[in-house]
Amino acid sequence: MKTILDHDIAAPQAWIGDDLADDVGLVTLDDTCLEELSGLSALLETNPLPVLSLHPDDFELPHCKALMAQVRAQLDQGVGFAIIDRLDTASLAEDTATGLYWLLNSMIARPVAQSWDGKMLYNVTDSGKEPGNGVRPDITNVGQNLHTDNSYNLSPPDYVTLFCRQTAMEGGVSELVSFGAAHNQMRVEAPDLLARLYEDFTFDRQREHAPDDVMTIEHPLFTWDGNRLLGRLSKRQVHGGYALTGKTIDNRGAAALEKLEAIMTAPGMRKEFHFHPGQIQVVNNKACGHARTAFTDWPEPERHRNLTRMWLRHEGRAFYNG
């Protein structure tokens, strides 16, 4: 028997985008942190190591560690997202900037693989392909539905982080939504459909698995663990999952999915912001849905929109499937 949350979620976990001040979630790298990172940059440049071998315990970075502890609290007990402002990408070598990004995120939780083949750092840029089975929307320039990363597999990350290196010529606006606020609104407008979101849906696993493994997985969109509401959402992969199995989604399930989408995309619900190079977005992947609008790149390939992504998780091993 599924346990369904039977009361509203309070602020700050539940929020409406239009009610948030422009600077909510913004975390500034102050002078003490920047001084530590400047010294660390010099150390990394004179002592090269593969980025994946870097660990924050190997460095004295008290101010940065204290700041990232505040970020983690903001992710878990606050609004569920943070925008860290910012690394000076213009003056940093690319590998050095990646190392700083890796170390700051590693202070929140352990980095884990983002694909079945073990990729730990993931380039988010337009590949020129169309999204579909085996092609993630994040390597296209099409708009995304609000979703959680890796909702369609065994061990979704606790946090998703993006490091902005280049922005698009037009579009590519980041969007966030509070699952707590969406759940509250579902309780008011469609409690019968809300209950369906606690039941299983079929998801396309995007071919991120062994060749002989099953191509779909079933799980709910919402779970209440007794303390927290946990979301696992991807409308695109749900439709893909039913298509792969040759089954038709039940009427109640389809209506629940559409109602949730309508609530999350209603005017004023989402928090929107424009990335700037050097900024790092960190999102609690089980408390907030995220997306970005379609974009058009600059004509010069070296100016194409480019972000580096990491996944962080507390539980299991660092393997893709935990």
C-alpha cells in the first residue's frame, strides 16, 4: 500500500516562482573563497592530475568547505537549488576550471557515473541529433519538459550540477519548479489524480544499460518516505516506455501526467534564470524539476552553448546503477 502525503508542504521547500526574489538561491563566492581557489588553481597547474583523482580532503579549503556545507543545507532544507556565482573562466585554463568545479561539487556529495559506460563529467551541448530512444534531450537544442535526471533508471542522483562555460546566442533559459508546490496544488485541484502519481509508470531506460538488460523500468512519479517528498519525473521517457512495451498508458495515468504538467507549467510556477559563464547551478534532483528552453547557437563552433554536468549521490557505489 503506497503512503500518500496527506498535508501541504511548507516553505521554503514548497515555493512559487513568481513569489521568489530574484536573488533567491544565489550563493556568492566571497573574497576568502576566491583567495583559496586562486591558490588552489596555481597548485593544480603546477601539479597536474586527472580531474577524477582530485578529492577535497586533500586540500585545506576551510572557507570553501563551509560555503558548500551551506549550499548543501539550502539544497536539503531550503528551496532545493543554488546558483554559485562564480568562477572566473576567462582567466582559468579549461582543465583548471574543471578541477575547481569538481572539487566544489565533491564537497556536497560524491560524484557518480552519468552513463552506463562510466562517464563522470558530461558535456551538455548540441550534438545536432533529434531526441529519441538512445538520444538524451540534453545533447540537442530542443526545449525540454520539466524533469529529473536519470528518473528512468535504477539510481537517480541526489543532486545535478551544471557549470556554464558558454551560453547560446538565443534561448536556453533555465527553468526550475518545486515538487512541493506542485504537490500542494494537485491536492487542491485533483486529489484523485495525485494518488495515481504514487503508482507505477513505465519509463524508457534510454539504452543506458547492458545489451541484454530490460529496456524499460516501472516506478511512481512521487514517493513519500515519511520525511520527504521524492520526485522522479520524465514525461518524455514515460511516453517512450509505453511505446517500447507496446502498451497504452491507462486513462487515469495519462490524465495525472497531463495535470501535473499543466500545474508545473502554469504562469508564475517556475523560477527562470539566464546562465552566465562561470556560474554553477546545483539542484536537488528529488525536490525540484528542471528544464531549459530551446536555443539557437552562435554560428562559430567555438562559441556554441556548452555546459559541464556532474551527478552527485550519497547512497550506493559510484557506478551508474549504484
